[in-house]
Amino acid sequence: MKGACGGILGETVQIRSVERGDCAALLGMVQALTRHHADTPRVSLASLERDLFGPAPWYHMLVAVQGGEAVGYAAALPLGRLGYGARGLDLHQLFVRPEARGLGIGRALVRGVEDLARDLACSYVIIGTHPDNLAAQAFYRHLGYAPHASTALRFTKAIAAL
């Protein structure tokens, strides 16, 4: 998965799959997004590497790179509707460094996830946002996404580590 868009001072921004060398920069961005949501980051370099490159990789991640530096990322998780024979991706996180915002990088990352979904034979992508984040809602609508109402009641249970 590779693509490009314009960046700061016209420098090209490349959208590509994550590489091991990206993990330190990504860790800082994941922590920044977690703090932005008023949460305490518990992600570590080890857990990020496990989830991206371990024996059972958990996330599909794309990175926006400009001038050799990671300036944004999109992390997606597989979804499915077994009874419908449908596969999908949940665009779980989208982040662009503040100094690189407004340049089309977020749009390019979302389009990259859509391309990845097609490559994985998916028929849909779901993106969530906080109900108060009107800017993100407008951004996703502009990209052709429609609100997805869920009436399902979901349950959770913490599982202790072995």
C-alpha cells in the first residue's frame, strides 16, 4: 500500500504500510492521541511492536511520512458480519501531527485504509468519533461516510492475563 499527497512547503507525503523503524515515532503519536481523549496511555514500545509485528499481528497500520519522518498514522482492525459473508475494517485511530494538519494527510490516510479494505476483500469501513467532535464528523461525511446507528447492547468482561 503506497500513495502520496502534498505536504508542508510542497514536500511529498508518502502513505505506506508501517515498518519496524516507525515504532518509536508511532508510540509518541499514539500516546498523544490517548492523552487528547483525556486517557492515560498504557501502550509501550513492546506492546506496539507485538500488535504490529508479533506472531498474531492485531492492527493494520498505515503511516504518513514526510522528509523521512512519520507525521501521521491510521490504525485499522478487522471486522466481520459472518452471517452476511461480509468483511470490513474498523478505522480505529486516525492521527496527524498538529503541524501537518490541513494538508490532506488525514484524507490520504483514510483513502489508504479504503484501498487496504479493497485489497483484503472487505465490503465496508467503519469509523467512529466522539459525539461532540463535530469537526471529525464533518470530515468523515465529506469523505462519503454516513452515520451508522447501532441498537445492539454490548457487554464487556476483563480477562486476567495468564
